[in-house]
Amino acid sequence: MSGAGAPKIQIDASGLAVTVIVTTWHTQITDALLAGAERALKAAGNDIYSVVRVPGAFELPLAAQWAAQEGADAIIALGVVIRGGTPHFEYVCDSATQGLTRVQLDHDVPVGFGLLTVDTEQQALDRAGLADSTEDKGAEAVEAAIAMARLRA
């Protein structure tokens, strides 16, 4: 599993303007990712973050760009794309990944990548931060983005 050996990063998110962007597909999974992100932010001293809901993964980069333009110190992008029987999966995953990368490089704002790109719903559930999940990718996305924001500070 990819999460084996993942570091637990100690972060201080106090005083940072953080925007969490969450897709609306597969709400059991995305709500769990958001809950993990919120737990990590609060544990790191930030309870003034904003949450923005977008229709799907393809819309994450534009919402992230808007958040960067509005002064976010860190952006957390959360969602899930589950492989289906068409090439749609590859197009959406590639576009979202490239778009989020472009936002962080163009705007000099770290983007925590919490977009699950999985073959099955079970793989997403295993990574969503639920009580029986083996990983919490929402929290990990927060830890990465905040660690990068603090490197810049």
C-alpha cells in the first residue's frame, strides 16, 4: 500500500489563510477527506480556514486559482476519481493534476494534493480517513501544504 511508511509531519497552521476545496462526487469519501483535513488543521492551531465545494475534480484547479488570487497561504484540494470503463478517468486525473501543479507554481502557493485517483471505491474508502481506513489522505494533504507554507515563511 502506498501509505506504508508515510511520515507524520508536525505542523503549525496558526495564522495561515487556508482554503480547503472539496469535490461533491462520492460524498461518503469526500466528506471523510474533509473531516480529516479539518481535524489536522484544528490540531495544528487553525480553525479559521474556509471550505469551498466544487462539482468535480476537473473544477479543482480553477477554484484553487481563485483561492490563490484571494490570498490563501495554503490550499488543500480534496476529491476522488474512480476508474470506470472509459478514458474519462485518465483525462480528468491528468487535467486536475496538471492544473493544481500549475496553480501552485504560477501563484507560489502550496497546494496539498488530496485527490484520490483509484481503481475501486474500496481503495478510496481505505484512504479516506474513516474509522476503519488505513490512511487519512485529507490530513496528509494538510500536513504537506502547511509544511511547505512554513518553509516559505
